[in-house]
Amino acid sequence: MVVSGLEFNYPPLGIVHVTVRYNSRHISARWREGKVYLNVPYGVREEDMMKALASFVPALMEKRPKILYYDGQILEFEGLTITVKHQLHAPGQIITQAQLPHSVIEVGSNYDFNNTDVAQTISKMLCRIAQRLAPNILLPRARQLAHSVGKTPVGWTISNGHRVLGHCNSNGVIALSYVLVFLPQNLRDYVIFHELAHLSEMNHSARFHELCNQYCGGKESDLITELNKFQWPIYK
């Protein structure tokens, strides 16, 4: 049987969503919004796909998102606190109030926090709050760090990407993903310093890493390891 695209339950991973990629040569898998997204080349056989998926299980289980929302939860980030709680006045709605320094997500009493769909909706609400407030949270610090290393980007922007945390283009404009809001300050700073180093070195050469490490106070390697292990509070 040739795989053409499907979604199925695969213990212990749960729901696996298969996407056929015409320009792909290899089978790959990653978590996204609480599901495993399995990318397969066009024409791959089901038996080959399942064999590959079985081989991915140990790594996927290690990286499985550990996301739990509950009534009365307080999520604390640098410069922002978000409270998640039940509300009774609109039982069929999930309402957000995005403001600094304290935002709120009010979940209608009809909703079960243990439901995966509800958890994904809460995750999206957290992202909406972060998107709205990111400029005021991230950019003052970014400008401060740029000044500390003697760099002046042409401009700063906030991007909507989840996967790419930062980007510096050839014109000297640095984009920071809004999801940096969810990182501790030292990891936010690392991403910013990484992009500032690209103002001098537009590649990832030894010179680039030497400069980035200098900006990070000699801790670039440790910060990369910490970022790779970071447990995001959203489905990412």
C-alpha cells in the first residue's frame, strides 16, 4: 500500500498526522499542537513508513510536550504574568485579557481542562497574548543589549514564526519571534545576541560563534543546550 495521507492513533504517541511531501526524500517526524506530524516522501510504502515511525518513538517520547493547564494556574514570564482560570458568566466561551504586567485567560465552565482540544485552544490564547504584548516586552531589552555590544541594527520587528526564533536579514533588520516572551531572560538574551552577531557575520562560521560567545559572556554552548531542552508552555 502506498501512503497518500492520513491520521491515525499510534500508542504511545497518540495521534499521528501524515503529510506527503513531493519534494522530500526522507521520512521525518516532529511534535506540533500535541500531535506527531510525520512527513513522508511521495510514493512511500506504508510498511516503510511504519518501520520509520517505530524507530522515531524513543526520541519523540523524550521530546513529548509536557503541557498541562488547570484552573487557577499562574504562568510567570519575565515582564508578564498570565492567569488561567474558570469563569461562570460565559460558560461556552474562552476569554482573554491581554495587558501588562498581568493578563488573564478565562475558560468557560463548560470546558474541561483535560480535553486536548481545550488545551490547544488555551495554547493559542497564550500565543495571542504574547503576540500582542511582545513589542513592549522584547524590544526595549533588545535595544539595550545592542547598545551594550556597540551594534545598531537598521530596525527591529516581531515575527509570527514558532520554529525560527530570530532572523537577521542582509539589510540589517532583526526579527524576533513573539514566542521569545515564553523564554527565561537568559535565553531571550541568547537569541538576541545570536542575531546581533549576524550583523557582523551572516553565516555560522567559527568567527560567528566566537563573536556570539563573546556577547554571551562565554556561555554560548551552555545556552544552546539549555534552549534545546526548554519545555515550552505552548503547543509549538
